[in-house]
Amino acid sequence: MRVDDALISEKATTSVARDMQAPIIDVRGLTKTYDNGFQALKNVDLEIRRGEIFALLGPNGAGKTTLISIVCGIVNATSGTVLVDGHDNVSDFRAARSLIGLVPQELTTDAFETVWATVSHSRGLFGKSANPAHIEKVLKDLSLWDKKDNMIMALSGGMKRRVLIAKALSHEPAVLFLDEPSAGVDVELRRAMWDVVLDLQRTGVTIILTTHYIGEAEELADRVGVINHGEIVVVEEKTQLMQRFAQKRLTLRLNDRLEALPAALEDFELELGEDGCTL
């Protein structure tokens, strides 16, 4: 190999490594203020790593759905930028949107269509040519193959949710957003949904799920982010976050103020509060 060829090869390898390290979703300074003055998002910065499962936790109204709706191009941001694998989701929206699959919380789909027809149609919406082999694989992976000729209206709630996932995967996205994927489903179906999510990650899909179930985040996520009142409160590795929140603390309120801990309590891990009335 010539020196020039070796240099070109080295640069190409370095470029690939850099691309793999770069976040697949990069959110900077994202703000959303509605016409009535309500500020749903406040200067949000967030990076999603390639190939991870990221759980976004927060109470209802915290800004979870607004955030993913902006990333997916459904809602316009007031300010800030979103890059999807390097593509700006405003100036290069077609490329950015083609990389994303979204499973909404609401079970909205074409009631009078068959499973096969609605999933195939979703692929066509992204300008992708027909690929029956891929649609077949998606339906089999989601245990929907035996339902492919059934009308959506005849399916159970759990099966309809799987159809929504199949529609989101029909165009072979690199990133999948799941908005409250197990909302309103029983425990057995919830665990089945968890298995589906983990299987998708094994195929290389990056997954972002919003939830208010701490158990769901603990079971699935590599990292966890918490959003409240439109602000990202914390982003941490799941194990570190769970260890931190797993600590329990008992507070005792005293009737009389103490100046110092009694000698008899010095061997216990107790702290006297600044007010002298709490332990």
C-alpha cells in the first residue's frame, strides 16, 4: 500500500470512529412557548447516544411529549436546534425525518385497513419503494404475522399498539420514539412490550421512550433523563441514578429543641437539623 493510500485509509477509519461517537440526537437550547404564553420547554440541552435506550421520565405536563414532538418535526420550536445524525430537523427536515420512527401514545390508526396494508402504506409515505420482505420481517418480529390480513378494528388494544410500532419501523428508521408505550396496558402485556423494545435495540435501533413508570425505566434504559416544568433536571446512567434514589432517609421531628445530640445517640448515624428539632 502506498503512503497516500495509507493516509486516506487512516482518515476514513478516524472519520467512521468519530461518527460512531457522535450523538445520534443532539438538542441544543430548545425552547417552546405557546401563543398563550405557556412555556413548555426552557432551554433544553440533550444528547442521545447511538444504539442506547434512553428513558425520559417526568410527570404529566412536564414537557416530555412536546420535546419528542419537536425532535420528530411535528411541533415547531420557538428557538434552539435539533440535529438527527447530523441533519438539522428544520433546514434538512426530509433527511432528519426519514431517520425517525414515532409511536404515539394514542391508539390512532386506520380501523378499516388490514395490518399489512397500513404498515405497507406507512413505508410509502417516506418515499421508500415497496419491500414486502422487510414488512414481513417486521410483522413476524412483532408477532403480528398471523394477523396480517385482519382489519385493525378487530385487534385487541395490545395488538393495535404493536401495529403502531410496525408502522414506525416500516421505513427502517435509525431512531425510534415511544411515547408512553405501556400506558393503559396490563402487566403481562407491558412485559411483552419490554421484550419487543429490547429486541429492537439488539438490531441497532436507538430508542427513546417517555414514561412515568420508574420500573419501566429501570428495566429497559441504559440512561435516564428527568424533565420537570420544561427543564431537564438530571441525565445519568441508570445504575448510578437508581443507586442515588434508592437511598432511604428517615426524618424524626422532635417536640423540644436540642442544642446537640445526646451522648447515648452518638454511635448512631444521626444528624441534627439546623433547627435543632429534626433528626
